[in-house]
Amino acid sequence: MNQKSYLRLMLALTLIFGASIAVLALLQVGDIGIVAAVGGIILGLGWALAGTVAGRRNRAS
């Protein structure tokens, strides 16, 4: 998977996650804070990885 497709995947996952948290909040599902926190950490790690990969490629050029 190249960098461009990885960034698109991360963007899509972030949008889907945000929309699903919003729907769960509107439906007043219990323990949504735990789901949001865990998902946020996972997405944060994914974006950090994307930044690391982008940084390595920019330095190599």
C-alpha cells in the first residue's frame, strides 16, 4: 500500500468513526466515552504512523 492510499484510508476511517460516534451519541448509547477514547487512540496511532512514513519519504528525496 502506497502513502497516498494509506492517507485516503485513514481519512475514510476517521470520517466513519466520527459519524458512528455521533450516531451513538444521538441514540444515547451507554459507555460511549470508552468507545470514543479507544477509537481515538487507535486513530491517533494510525495518523502518527502516516506522519512518520511521510516524514521518512520527504527526507529521502
